[in-house]
Amino acid sequence: MRLLKLFIIVLLLASCKKEGTQWQTQWLLPLVNDTLSLANYYNDSTLIQNAGQIEVNLTRQVLDLGLADLIKIPDTTISQSFQSNFTVNNVTPGFEFVNATKTHNLDLSDIQLKKVRIQNGQILLKIKNPLNTAVLFKIELPGVSLNNQPFVYTYTLAPGTIQQPTINTETISLAGYEIDLSGAQSLEYNKLQSKLTLQTDPNGPTVSLFNNQIFEFEALFKEIHLDYAKGYFGSQAMIANKQFTLPFMDKIVGGSLALPPMQMSIEISNGFKMALRAQIEQLTNTNAQGVSYSLSAPSIGPSMYLAPAIGTWNTLQPSTMLLTFDGNNSNLQNYVENLGAQQDIHYQIQPNPWGNTSAGNDEAFAHSRLKVKVNAQIPLALNADGLTLQDTFDLNITQDLNKSHVNAAKLIIDATNAFPLASDLVLYFLKNGQVWHTVIADAQLASAALGQIDPTDGLLKKKSTVQISLPQSVFIDLNDLDQVVVSAAFSTTDPNSGLAIDQAIQAGAFLALQMKLQLQTQIKP
Amino acid sequence: MYRIFFIFLFVGNVLLGQQSIDLQLMGHYNSTGIVRQIPDAFFYGGTIDSAAIDKSYESLKQRNNFGLLMGGYVIWKSPWKLPLAKDKLLAEYQWTFSIGAQQYTGLHFSKDAFGLLFKGGLPYLGDTLQLNPLLLESTSFSKVGIGLSNPSTASSILLNFVQVQNHFAARLNQATWFQDDQTAQISLDLDGTSNLGSPSLGFGLALDIDYRFGTDTEEVDEQEFQLLVQNLGAAYIPSHQSYALNGTMQLSAMPISWWQNKKLDELGQQILDSLGFEKKVQSSWILMPASILLAKRINEEPIKKIQAYYGAQMLLRQSYTPFVYAGAHIKAKQFWQTGVGLAYGGFGGLRAQAYSILKFNNKQLILRSDNITLHNGASLLIQFRCEF
């Protein structure tokens, strides 16, 4: 009997235990409404329309060097000082006690400049006076002139002491100044002269000049950029190894792509009045599978020589060289079809490959450029067979299953496709790099090849609806999942044979997407 | 609360003299359209299936009510009289003490709001949903009272000190929801406010008045009426959260580039900004959910075996409609009287009510339900009275 009472009490208590109130609701959320087209690329001449088809107009300047890139004058300080060897008493007011010239060498490695003009830059002057009367500093830079007027700086510096000399600093712009670096005899290079004149204050007292007093000036040439240079520009080769990644190409993880015959040219233009050697040592790409492919052509490997430009300021005519790559002289098509995301180029550019043959008469002007331009026009037609683009996104969504949460979801994609590409979509949900759930779309995003011509715009289009159902199991594991991989396999399938064939992209092609998310939610207030 | 109740019982038993204790516990919930399975799931837990939701939805009108009223109190009419001379007006009055607690929740809602909440937006693609009027009022409080009662008429008046434990009031003046069936774009137009009181911070005063009146004849079968006013007062809530929405929001599909640069929490804030969401802390006075009942009292010593009873009750809340009832009272046995009748209003529509009164010497037990049949809810009132 006691047992029965206990059982009844336990039963009553258990029946009082409240489970959560819950019910299910259905929602539809608008996500994406977008049209993906190639129209944005027309403006920068990436794509051009030709006879109703699209061509890739790949004209890109891959190298553009100017005078500032070729000849750089480092920040340089020149200084000149005076110190008497003995004590001079009774130095009268207005007495000129220094008048000295000094030549300075600019360290420019193997570059030997005779004349330059400064586009912009400045000089920072610093003078010191240890004498107990004011001193008139006169600093001349004989080779530095503006409109044929030499650079002269005068300043009266207040009296100072040996322990605390009076100091003055001043910054002066050198824009437009010409500098003759050929020295006093006009036969040298990289030479800069300065002349220092010191005079006591005409209205000051009579003073004594001691042998431990040092009068000094410093001139710092700072951030000097040239717009003209003449001399010998050296022969130091610029050896470069450049790497760059093509967007989206690294997302291709499978399948193949066949492209129509194509041609590419590289134009090298030398706007400097100096001889030039250029060499493309190697051009290699590596795709997402790690397969590398090198471009081979007669012009890859050997050195090519460009003559100096001719003319002067207004009549400058660069010398040019045109390299052509096509199916006859290169493996360009295979190179592109390797779908290499990682591009490596090794090249050398060397001025004056035969040394100072111009006898120091290399010249560069403000508008002198060394340019390398790539030009290719490729019909945008392709043959894709399961060409798979795959991208991984971090997944950082958590939900508490004891509170209101999403049970299941369905991604609904309504698409209008004017591209001749069909696509199969798959989502992989990952935890710690391992695939936990694979979700496959219920249908293929159909190719325009299966559609009909729309009389409003004359485009071949196909509408399709693709649904991707995310089952409850995905949401149960959602807190543990950390990445989602979106995989899209593209094919240019022939509607009749079912085989991948060459398909041209029609001008104005687009993919209109309308994505909605249908949610089944468990409400637990 | 329970300890105080037992102390009252104990004290009532040991004191000598004319005194009584009334204990009442009651709980009602009802709706004009929602089937009972839905509120039951909220009270007892469980899954609300789509059949119950569909059934409720079909029976709802454009405007509907749901409400919950529960509570209990103890009144001790003490033997102590006022220290006045016998010829004074209040000389016969006894000191009376009470303690009680009550929960009131009332909801006035539209059929569309119910559908959106319990079904979601998907079934209503292409339809414009009118979510207003939506009014939710919820107040829970406890009270301790002191007053006077007349032992000969049973009239009484008590002044209660009230502590509000919870107060929530929300109102949507204007709210429409439209979702385009092609683009799934959601258009939401909202104008509403809500106040959420902090717990245990509201204090106030309220009056309970029980006034009995009737014919002055000395007939045994005289008609007696009761005017019962409870919780007539106000409380001050010094600090509570106040929210306001007044704006229009469009939730539409966006370009892919927009999603690439957007975070979900930013989207939530953007929606709130679009709806003109404002939040502030403020103080306010609230009126207590006062109840006013005017009823014919049952003659517990009737000459006739059957007598009529009727009454009407109002509650000082917008979500509560006037409640009227009427029925027949039957004296089945000397210790058992019962009654059946019909009730209408409050939170629900027409339904049947019934009660029984059991009397044993100076003790009386009343069991009553206002939801016997025709109901969308449940109701139970237990009243125990002991005179000694």
C-alpha cells in the first residue's frame, strides 16, 4: 500500500513536469536579386563586342618606368667649414675672413651624370656662427642655377660662442633648378661645387678670431626627383621575378576548358636615349591542382636589344619592339588552358648593355618612359567540361535548439541564364576540414543553349528553378560546422548530343538570379 | 504567502468571538476563438500541432480576445471591534485583514496577427495582413490590506498596500504586413509602443469594497445584492523600459555585393532604424486591474427550492469586455446547493457555468467553473469560508 502511494506521488510529480511549448512556422525571406553580366568590363576595354559575339581585349601595360624609376638621387648632405689655424686679433667690422670653394662628389654608383634638372625637391641649409659678433654667411652653389641665375644664399647670423654657436636652418625649394655636375672643367661627372664667404658685421665690434672657432654650413639635398638627366645611366641590369594571382582561377578545382585559337603580342617601348637590353627569361603558370606550365616561344629566353630613342623634348620618338605569340610560334593556347592562377615571370632589363658607348650622352626627359604592353584579342568562346569552381566560406552561425530555432531550410534560386553554361551546384558542410553533410541541388541551372531567343533583346535565354534543401540534420549539427564549400561545375553541353562543345558567349549575355530562403522554424517562446 | 495563510488559520481557530476566514483561489483563461489546446500548451507545455492552429485560425474573427486571470486571497474578519460607543455609526464594525495576489493578462489581437505568429509568413504570400489592433496587458501583483467589516451585513472596506511584481503593456496602433509572392519582398508598416516594468519595483494603494444591499423587508426570501469593487487604485513604477516603433521597413533581395559587405547584426540594426525604434527608461503610474461586480446574491436559506442568480462584472482593462452571467440556483440538500447558468464576456464568448456549495456546520466550500461547456478555456474557483 505504501508503495502504491509512493508510485502515485511520483506519477503526479512527473505529470507536473512542464515540457517546452513549441510550434512550427514557415517563412520565406528574400536574399539576392542580382544580374551578373560582363557589361561592367566594357568600359575598361576588357571586352569588346564584335559581330554579336564578345571578344576579350586584353590590352594591359605590364611595365611603365620613368626617369624617377631609373635614376634616383639619394638624400645627400654636403658641408663646408672654416677654422683658423691661429688667433687673429683686432678683426675689424666688415672684414671678409673666408672665401673658399669646395667640390663635392655625389655617390650614384655606376651612373655618371653631367646635368640634371630637378622636378621637385628641396635643400635644407644649416649654418653655425661661434664668433662673438654677427657674421654674414654667403653660400654659393656655382653649378646650381634657376633661369641661369646661380644659387646664392646670404644670411647674417647673430653672435655666438664656441660653446653655444648661433645656428640657423632654412628650407628652400629646388623645383626647376638645373644642376651642372660636370665640375669646373666641364669634363667631369657627379661633381657639385660650393663656395663659402664669411664677413664680420660691418656695424659690429672689433673681435678676435680664435683657432678653436669653427664656422660651418651643411646643405641636405632631400627628396630630389628629376625631370631631365644627361650623362651615362650605367649598365646595371634590373633582374625581376614577379608573381601575381589571377582572381577566381585559384577556385577552379576540376574539369577542363578549351579555348579557340588566340594571338598575343608584347610591345616594348624605350623612351630613353640609351640602348636597352630586355629578356623574358621564363613565364610560367601553376593551376589549383599544382600543375605548372611554361610559355615557350622564340622570344622567351634570348636577349632582345632596343636602340636609343631619338629626338629631344618635343620630338622624342621611342624605339619599339613587337613580340608576337600565336599557335604557330608558341604554346600560348595550352598555356592559357592550363588555367593557372599563379603566374610567375622572370625578366631582365639592362640599360647600356655595351657600356658607355654614348660617351656620357644618354638623355632622359620628363616624358621618357620604358613600357611593356601586352595585347591580346581572344574570342570569348569556350568548351567547358565539368569545369568546377569551388570556394570555401567560414560558417559562424549558432543556434540553441532549446530556444526558437530553424529546423530546415530550402534555398530557392530562380535564374535566367543567357550564358551557354550549365551549372551543377553542391554544398559541402565541413567540421574541422571533414565533410559532414553534402547537399546537392535538385536540378541543374540550365544553359542558354537549351532556351529560346527572346525577341525583346534577341538573346538566347533559359529560365530554370533550382532548389537546395538543407535537411534538419544540418541544423542539428550547425553549431559544430565551421565551413561551407560551394562547388559549381560548369559545362558547355550540346543539347542534342549531351557532349561538351565549343560555345561562343553572346554579346550582352547575363545571368539573372533571384534567391529566396524558405525557413521552417521551431518556435519555443 | 502560504505561511501567512496558515498563521491566519491558526489564529482564527484559537481566538474566541465572532470572526471568519475566507479563502479564495481562482483561475480563468478564455478566448473568443483560440481552441483550448493552444493555451494549454503554454500552461502545461507541449507541441501545438498545425491542426489546432488551423482550427483556431478558422474560428477567429477579425478581432479576438484571450485572457488569463488567476489569483487568491485570504480575508480574516477579526473579532476585534472598533473602540467606539455602541451608539456610534461604526461601533459594530470589526477589524478586517487580507492578503492576496493576482495575475491579469489580457490580449486583444487580430486574426492576421495570430496567423502570422503561429503559421509564419509563407502561407500569406501576396496577402496584406492587418496586424492591428494588438493590445497586450499583463500585471501581476500582491497586496496586504486592512479595513473594516460589518458582521451583520457582511459589507466591508479594505485599504491595500500593493506591490507590483510585473507589468507589461504593448499596443500596436497600426501594423500591416505584405509579402510579394514573386519577389518575397516584405513590407512592414508599424506604429506601436510597449512598456516593460522591472520586477518588484512598483508600489501603490488599492481599495476593496464589498457593499451588500437589498430590500428592507423582513421577508425571509428577501433580494440581496452585492457591489464588489476590488483593486481600485494605482501603483507607481519608478523605472521601466519603454519601447516605441513608428516606421516602415522594406526587406528586399539585395545584390550579391551587398551581402559580401554586410553583417547580419548590422542588418538587424538597420531594420530597427527603418522602423524608428526607440528605447528609453522612464517612470509611470499604472491603474490596477480594478474589478467591479454587481450581482444578485444567493439566498442561502431560501423558501423556494429554485431561485435565480445573475450579475455583471467589469474590469478596468481594455482587453477585458464586460462579463455577464445568469442562471438558476437549486437547493438540492440542506448541505448541498448547486447552480447552472450561462456566462458571456470577459475574455470569451457564450459558455455554461456551474457551481456547488457544500455547507458543514460553520464551514462552507464553494466550487465554481465558468467554463463547463461551449468553452475555449478553463475556469475554476474554490472558496472556503469558516465562521467561528
